[in-house]
Amino acid sequence: MTQQDIARMTGVSQATVSIVLNERDDAAVRIAPETRERVLAAIRRTGYVADPIARRLAAQRNRFLGVFTYEPVFPAGLGDFYHPFLVGIEECAERIGCDLLLFTSAPVVDGRRRIFDRDNRLRLADGCILLGRWLDPEELARLIAEGQPFVSVGRRDDAGGPVPYVGADYPAATAAQVRRVAELGHRRVAYVGEGAGAESHADRLRGFTGAVAEAGITGVHVRIAGSSPGQVLDQLEEQGCTAIFVEEFADGALLAEEAGRRSLRVPDDLSFVALGDPTRPAATDLDFTGFRIPRREMGWQAVEVLSTILDGGEPEQRLLPCAPVPGATLAAARA
């Protein structure tokens, strides 16, 4: 059954059938109500379904949105972290009537997936959502230069131009936690983590450094890479730190466990603040103080921004607030 068949059955032109199918009803293409109903009745009677590919080609849109991940999102260790992002992406895509295409065949170069190799498969979709803690700046710059519609989940530095993104406001969330710690009387605090590389890490450290200066307290930065929890805790004790801000939740769990071995009580002797949700498994019964990343909302709004771009709107950069978590690992400093 085709549109021509429907047109012959109802005594109208194929163009009229197309207008009815696409629900157009304006001054330039006005269809008499009785004619519209006759066409719709024939469609119902015959069970005609418009060819989705043909309709999409006519609109110059596939209504496919791509999802490209620089890191695997389904292993058990990372699944819980990425799941809310994917839920938000799926829910918003469903709301706007788009299908999702997950790109999984990208080649791995130097241990990381790459968008550009022999070809750019992202062009199969109208636009793409990019997921990952670190995105390749050179690939972002090329996407911008080639006019490929995309949106990053997570704030990104400029890459040959502004990068459209929906990210978490890590500086504000981290600064709020520093202010809270200072109000509880802690005078020497530490940031444990790299504080560089991924923008999310740099943003946390920037929020920590600025808030420490404003509060008039002492802050130290301890990198954990290549060090055991015992070595890191040795440094923190030498510095006289009483509150520890951990970039990665799992590192906080390891440090708290090491503190327990040394008969240090959490939070009475040593307080901890986790700057976000776990990105890898963390075996702990502690209810960490800190904040939650708005992961589902970031995924949802990334699709909103991408849809706006595809409709001819301007790219956006959005930062969403993080929700504070009171937890049970922060207490007033001991006199």
C-alpha cells in the first residue's frame, strides 16, 4: 500500500495525502475537513503506514541521535556511574521522538576510543552526545571545524571554538563544602586527587583553592597517583590536616579504611568530604559527606541542547547545580 494507492481510493492527489499524513493545515495548503476525513478513513481501513525512512529523508533528518562514549559504559565497575546519564538521554530522546544510536565500533588507539580513524561514523546520526571524563580536544576541534552537531556531557575547555556542553557546577559545589568545613573550625584541609587532566578534576581543584583563600584557612594538594593509601595518609598527618576532600569517592573509602587501621575515628579525628559520586567500586559502609552530580538531568538537557542545535538554534553551555549530601563523615574540628 502506497500514498498513490490511497490517493486513487479517495479521488485526491498524492500531494493531498502527503499533506494529511504530515498534519499540515495552514493557509497555503488548506484541506477541506471532509476531504481530510476521507483520506484518514482510507488510511485507517487499509492500515497504511508511512515509510519512516522516506519521511525522514524528506525532512533531511534521520531522527537518530548518536551516543559516543570515550570509555566503556557497561562494565560493572562503571555501569552505576554512567547509568543515570544514559537514562536521562533516553528519556529526553523518547520525549522528542528520536531514536538513539550507540556507537560501539570506534577503534581503540593508545587505550582510548577515537571518533576519527578511517571514517567518521557519527555522521550516521543527525547529531551526537559525547560521554566520558576526558574528551580528546583535537577531535572536538575537528567536529567543530566540520560543523558536526554534538553536545558534550560535562564541561569542556574551548577546542578551536566554544564546545556545547551540559556540565555539573563543580567549582560552586566544592566551594560550598569548603565553606562548611571552615565554619566547623577546620583550619588545615587537603585536596586529594590529581586536580588536572579532565576538566571535572581541574574544576574541583579550582573551587577548592578559591574557597580556601576566601575562608582564610590553609589548604594543601596531595596527588594520589603512584602512592599507597598509607603514604598519602602519612603526608596528610605530617601536614596536620583535619578535613580531607577527595576527588574520587573510592580514594576516600581507601583512606578512611587506612585511618581506621591507625585508630583514627571518622569523623571525630579525621573528616572526609567526597566531591561527587563513585566512578569505580568502593567497598565502604561510610555515609560520605559531599555532593551528588545531577547525572540524569545532565543527560536529559544534553539532548535538549542538541535538539536546539539541530533545529537551527545557537549552541549552549549549561552548568547545573550539584545537590549537597549531609552524610556522616564531617564533624567539627577538635579543639
